[in-house]
Amino acid sequence: MSGEQPAHPDGHALIAVVGATGTGKSALSLDVAERLAADGIAAEIVNADAMQLYRGMDIGTAKLPLAERRGIPHHMFDVLGVRDEATVAGYQERARAIVDDIRARGAVPIVVGGSGLYVSALVYDFRFPGTDPAIRASLEEELLALGTGTLYRRLAAFDQATALRIGSSNGRRIVRALEVIAVTGEPNAAALQDEPVPWHPLAIVGLAAERETLTARLDRRVEQMWADGLLDEVRALLPLGIEQGVTASRAIGYTQAIDEIHGRSSEAEAIEATQQLTRRYARRQVSWFKRYPHAHWLAAAVEGEGADAAEARTDAALRAWRSSAEGLTPAT
């Protein structure tokens, strides 16, 4: 069809839909996939949200129910048990094999998620020299739970020169620097590229919302999680070992629900703590994805908008995808 993008010799370009939690990434990915299907091009969705990898963690991660996936194949959901440790390196290996398979079958991979390291590891030429997946995963979770300030002060205590060069707000590079120190005992020697190279031809579509609008939306979303039965979900995960899981036990909302179940906090305290952590996490997501070069930023969906707005967003995302073949060169 006239709007169709020709496939590359090794398959179609990827589309990555990124942005803070609560900006409508899942809805846009489904709309894009359906529009591609109408043009005769199959599309499949690949998850890049670290916590949606876990079976049984649905309400607290806003995982899209099977009934709402519109018949579109979804990958890298529910692939880990709550005792399993999620690592970026392990995710990269599994997700890249899936993406290569999708492209080999002539379909378009749509990568969707808000976990910056996981998105980067999948779509960019992101390698792991001198890495330890367990150390990296632990540091990633500390970054989510504690913020960049705590990790930055730790880095400065080990290597002040590297800390000053990186700065106190770049969580991605702080984590990498601490990992290199832990593995090699040496200062940061292998920071991520400032100008990352795409692994395959790539279009990045980012969704952005006004801060006040997003804050209010996230607060309501957390309240709805409790109303939808998050505590019951967590109670069902306790005998499966969520408290022993290195990664799953630290998920925002789940830690607070566990505290409430054990009487360490009230419902109001658990909800408020989850809201605060969610808002902080969203700010870090915005900071991370804003550094992506060549990203096409679109306004996130707003409550009460009409079908025309959603259609325009889908049109813009597909325009970005169709131009990606000429604009970016895959890594060799």
C-alpha cells in the first residue's frame, strides 16, 4: 500500500514506544499495530518493562490483560517467577532473539516499556564488557528505590573524579560506574555511549505529558491499584516467594503492599508511599528517555480526548517509523 514502508533486507525497522509510566504507551502500541495490519504488515509487541516480566504481577505493573491485547502477539511478558532475578543482560539475550525472529517473519517489532536500561539494551548497540549481571540488577533496583542522590554519594566516596565528570543526575552512568568499580576495582572505564548506535534500524516514539497532569494521573492510578485488589494479588504471591525475590520484592507498590499485609504500615501510608515513589520514578524515566537522540516526541493521551487525537498520534508514530530507514544505520 502507499503508506507502507519497504522491509529492509534483514527485516522491518523496529518501533520503540517509550515514556514515563501512565503516558499511554500500551494503547499507542496497539493502535500502531492495528494500523500496520490494515496496511498488510503484521506487527508484534515486545515488552521492555522489567516488572512486567514477572508472572502474577499484573495489577501493580498495569500489565495489559490478555483480553485487551486485540489479538496482537505479545512477547516477554510473564517469563519469570517472582523468585527469579531479572537482569538486563539476560533480558537482552532473550528479547533480541525474539526481535530477530519477528523481523525474519516479515513483521514489525514494537518495543514497549518504561525501563530505560532494558529499552537501551534491546534497541541500541549496548554491550556488557566487565559486567556482572547480579551486581547490575542490584544497582538498578537501588536506583529505582533510593534515587540517584544516594548512589552518587557512594560513587563520589570511591571515585570523586568520575563522579564529578558524570554528575549527580545521570543515574544510568552512575550505575555503570559503580558496577565497573565493583567488578574490576578500577574507576569507571566503560560508560555507555553518549550517542548510542541503533542495533537495528529504529524509530523511537516518546510520549510526554505535562508534569502536573501526569502527577495527578499517577496518584489516581495508585489508588485504583488498591481498589482493583493489589493486596489480594500480593497475598497470592507470598507463598510463591515474592519476599525472597531479589528484584520482584522491590517493585514499587509491591513492597508497600507487603508492608501493609504484615502490619508494618496502614493502607493510607502504603498508598502514599507508593505514590511518592511512582512520581519519583516517572521523573527519572523522563530524564532517561529525553537523552535518546532522534526520538520523536508526541503528546500523551489526555482524559476525554476524542478519537481524532489518538489517530493523529498513531499517524505521527508511523511517519517516524517510515522515515527510520533513511535516518538511522544499524550497528554492525
